[in-house]
Amino acid sequence: MDRWIGKVAVVTGASSGIGASVAKQLARDGMIVVGMARRVHLIEALKSELSAEAAARFYAIRCDVTKESDILDAFQFIENTLGGVDVMINNAGITVDPDVLEAGNGDSLRQIVKTNVIGLILGSREAYRSMKARGFAGHIINIGSVLGHRVAGFQRTLFYSVTKFAVRGVTEAMRIELRNENSEVKVSSISPGFVRTPLIQDIVDLGIQVMEPEDTTNAIRYILRTPPNVAVHDLVMHTIREPL
């Protein structure tokens, strides 16, 4: 992680779960971390879990990734205050999951797509613009799910799976665009199994084996430690006892 010391990492969905774990660890690793979420007070509270040195490099920004204006304002703050973005961790996501054929599901469908897919694209776009403007070979990491590889029959995961399939497609589209531009910016995706967060407590209650947020954090650190000339594409982390 030495080459990232002093560099700027943006982590969306940083108020809890994977995002909080990633934000804290990258700050401990010496990076300047900007945590984004709607519940900004929860990001601020994470500073109490860090050393004074790491906390001084830790910024909290209120950002609803479904609102493009919030994203643009956040990146403008980063540009003005920190000089730009070097690593983008697209973690924000929701599991509010309407049935695909459910009557009157339009608002719910739009909300999950705007959060899990459109917000990820817009954040990546702004991060890439920052990297490109400075000629920096940064890294974009998209957090997907094993449910983006196969639709499972678990309640409340069906349309969520659809959005995570989209994350894989978006990641590949980004990779092609970067290659076409001869860019040195890298893009990767991580597909964790079920991770222990408040969002999946009912799945935990079923006794299904789950991952800890730190498992995904370690996967991100593994990706960031790879040499600049080594590509890491889709890292899939299976931890479920029963087959999907």
C-alpha cells in the first residue's frame, strides 16, 4: 500500500458495513479518505475509532448518490480542498427490493437502479475526470455481489441481483472505454458473498454463512497492492454454504 500513502480515496456508502470498514482501514494505511453517505453523522463518528493522525486525514461529506447535484458538489469540494481523486470505491447500495412483476413498483425500481447503478456510474465518471485531468493512473473499484453472477431465490434479492449484474456490465464497459483511450486508469470489481450488515439480518438469522465487512476491505487492499501493470478484473468471493 506504500504507493497510495498520501493519495485520496473516495468511499461511497461509508456510514456503515463495508464502506465504514474500508474507509477506516484506508485511513489507517496512510491514505486521505473521503467518506460519502446520506447519514454523514455516522461517518463523522468513525473518527473516534482512528488514531489522531488517521482521523486528521478523514473527511465526511453528505452525498446522496441518487442526486447528481450531490455528486458534483462533493467532487468539487474534493477538487478544491484535496486536489482530486486517486482511488474511487463505489460501495453505496440498497437492498430495498420490489418484485419485478409487482404492481405499482415503479418508484422502488427507479430508486434501487439510481442508487446501485446510476450513482456508481456518475461517481466513476467524476473520479475518472479528476484522474485524467492530472494524468494520474488511479483505480476505480466497484463493489458488486455474487448475486450479480447468478440470480438466487432468496427473498428481497431478485431485483437487487439485476442491479448487480448491471455493475458487472458497467465495469466491463468502463474497462473497454479506458482501453480505447489508452488510459492507465484501472477498473476492477469485487463480488462478495453475503456480508454481515444490518441489511441482511434476516439472512443471518437463517444460519447461512456470511462474510465480515473486513473480508471485502482486505480484498480491496489486495487489489490496490497489485503492481500498476497488473490488471485485476472481477474478484469473486464465495462464502455461502448452499449453492446459489
